[in-house]
Amino acid sequence: MAEVTAAALESAGRAVTFAVALAGVLALWLGLMKVAEEAGLVRLLARAFRPVLRRLFPSVPVDHPALGAIVMNVAANALGLGNAATPFGLEAMRRLEELNPHRGTASDAQAMLVAINTASVQIVPASVIALRAAAGSAAPAEILGPTLLASLCGVTAAALSARLLAPLFPPPARPADAPSADAPGGPA
Amino acid sequence: MRAALDAISAWAVPLLLAGVPLLAVARRVKVFPAFVEGAKGGFETAVRVIPPLVAVFVALGMLRASGAMDAAAAALAPVTDRLGIPASVLPLVLVRPLSGGAALGVVGDVLRAEGPQSYAGRLASVMAGSTETTFYVLAVYLGAVGVTRYRQALSAALLADLAGFAAAVVVVTWVFGR
């Protein structure tokens, strides 16, 4: 049990170290995104992917800035720019929260974005290929095609279940931060 | 094909970091004030992410140190072996949603022990590459906006993992044989 105690305390410290490291990366990419936004580039990107976005995020208005952040998040994931994907994803979540009537409860759009991000859309799993090469593989990249195929299954499952399961998890009956929130009793 | 993809990975970040400000200048945007304004949000977000991160990291740390993971693997092995997941790859299935680093550690072990061109080696490689660190994404993304009721996000995320693992078994068996 001593090891478990040590592990718990050490992990707590590591979480903060990790967040501090994340802060720099977040600042860099969110700064760049703001520049891209003021230049009109983010909106251009969102417009290019409008047909897909409208299917996946029907509740988000077509010109909403969240969509630009979503496209950049998925693109960063696909290209394996791992540390850029999180900032764009978090920015997208923040923008989606502006549209969320139920504070503290995930909206359908937020659940969809999170589901897509928990599945892998990475085109080149660089770290796995590097590991295989290090282990003396004659064909370290032979898993590229199979990985892509399995990834597609995962992403499809993520998007489908985020959509199909939504009715099973209804949001609260009224917005949690509505003026009447201090009234007693649960949902009618 | 692979060389082209590698080139994209290597060039994408420098090109973005140089290209976006240049384009913005061409469009008469005040680049520096815009950058600073956007970057400010980074620190606030990082701070908001700390509490959920602490929860996930501590839970994972305790799980690993206590040996609960090994016990679960031992209990599941007879079943998963029949489903096409060798006992050596099973820890990967358990650890992949929790920690990317630990998952790569398992892949490295399998590759060293059974060889990159073995069924187990290929399966571990495909599984690691085709799934994500689910609980990290859930905690950070939803924690950053203060969402504590996940609704369908949790089930959808876990189903995606299951689908990814199952697809890995099917595709690897299909492409390389067992």
C-alpha cells in the first residue's frame, strides 16, 4: 500500500507539471489561431468543410467560430500534430459552451467533438512506426494501411454512437443556470 | 506515399507558424496584438484543466501501483485469447484508454518479446495507432469548460475504443493472417 500512496501523491504533482507544460503550447496555438481568425482564414476553412460539419454538428449555426476550431482540431489530429490538436479542441469546446444552454452538462455538439477526439484520426502513427523500427522490423510501416482502416472503424463508431445514444441521455429539463435554479425540486 | 506523409508531418508546423502570420499581414491584420490576445486564453484554459487532470492522473497512478491492472488482465486473458487478443497484448487494451505513454511501453514490450512481424506485434501496433487516450481526452476537454455530466460522451468514447480494438483484430487477421 505504501507504493499506492506514493503513486497517488506523485501523480497529483505530475498532473500540474503537465498542465504547466500544456500552458505554453496552448498559448502558442491559440495565439496563432486568433491571428488566423482575424485574417479570415478560420472561417474559410470552416466553409470548405461545411457539408460534413452540418451533418456532425447540426445544432451549431453555419458561420459560428466553433466550426473553424473543430476543423483545425481534426486536421491537427490527422496530421499527427498532437500538441496542436488539444489547444484547437479546447478552443472548440469553449466556443460550443457559448451555445450550450445547460451549464455543467455536455451538449450534443460537445459530446460529438469529444467522441471524435477519443477515436484516432491520425494518418501516420509516427510513434508506433518508430517503435517498430527500433525493434528491428524489416517493414516498420507495414501497419499503416491496417491502422488507418481500424481508425476509420473507431471514428465511425464514435460519431454514430454519439448521435444515436443522444436520445438516451436527455439534458436536464431546464437550464441549470436559469433564474429559477434556486427553486426546490428536481425536473418535472 | 509514406515519404510524402512524413514530409507533411515535418513541414506542417513550421509552415503554419510562418505562413499564417504572413497571410495575416497581407490582409492587414495587426499580428502581434492578435497573437497576444489569443495566447492569453491559453493560460486560463491550462489552469482550468488542472483539477480534472489531477483526478485522472491519480486514479491511473493508483491503479498501476496497486497491481489491479495485472489482476484484471489475468482474469480476462482466457476470454480475450479466444477473441483473437493474445495474453501479451491484453494489457495494451486495458491501458490504452488511460495513458498514451504506458500504452507505447506495452507495445515496445510485445515487439521485443514476439517480434514486429508476429501476429501479436502487428496487432499491438495497429491497436495503439488506431485508438486514443480516451480518459485523458474526456477529462481535459469536458473539464476545460466545467462540464461534469458527460451524457452520451462517455459511452460513445468507450464504444469507439471497443470498435477500434475489434477492427484491429479483424483487419490484422485479414491482411497478415494469424
